[in-house]
Amino acid sequence: MRKLTQLVLFCVALVAMPAFAEMKIAVLNYQMALLESNVAKKYSVDAEKKFGPQLNRLKKLETDAKSIQDKLVKSGEKMAQADREKLELEFKQKARDFQFQSKELNEAKAIADREMLKNLKPKLDKAVEQVLKAGSYDLVLERSAVVDVKPQYDITRKVIEIMNKQG
């Protein structure tokens, strides 16, 4: 019975093989197409300018907290109780400020990222559709679902070029 099943599967594979060989297949790295487009690169630069001051404040808070922590570790035991408690309190405040400001920055950046993706997705979809029509592809696979692919089957660069032409 097992040999009969194997024989049937083998025959089905032989019959289906020519049809599969005639299929036009492409691979698309959707994420790369999004991130490598001129619009996404410009957004990245703009976001860095927009969120740069907040990021600098966070770095300063982190540096200040680290400095206080180092001071406590090095000479905390030699300090007067009141001075050590004052430094510990200052450290805790810096840590709280860092967490709060970090959370605020992450939320603001996430909102801006979602807005950018919302605006960019229709352009990406349109570019993908144009490449698919022009290439008459029967099957398009997401790059992450493919182990290896020859460059001639990857349409990601074509999609990026069309997105960049769209403006």
C-alpha cells in the first residue's frame, strides 16, 4: 500500500512539474522596499532632526545617572549618611526621568512611524502592482519565506525604482 501511495505521488509530481516549470515566479522583500525608498530615507533624516533634541536629553540623563552611580560606588561608603542619601535620591530621580522621557520618545516615534507607513503603503502597493503587471508574474513570494533566491527573480529593486519615480 505504501509503495502504491508513493507511486501515485510520484506520478502527480511528474504531471504537475511542467506546469510549475512554466510559472513565472518572483520574490519581493517588502520591508526592504519600504525602507530603501527615497521617501523612507527622507523620513529617517527628518525624524532624526525632529527627535534629536529629545534623544540628546535622554543621553544626558543617562550620563548624569551613570556619573552619580559611579560616585556612589566609588565613595558612597566614605560619604556622610545625608550626602549619600541625597545622591541616591538624585540618582533615582534621574532614572525616573529617563524612563518617563524614554517612554514618551518611543511613543512619539512610533506614532510618527505609523503615520509614515500609512502614507507610504499605497505608494508601495502601487509600485508592486506595476512591477507585477509588467512582469506577468504567476507567483510572488515574500523574501523572508524563501531560503535562497537568484537575483534575477528578486523584484525588490524594481519596486524601489518605481516608488522613487512616483515621488
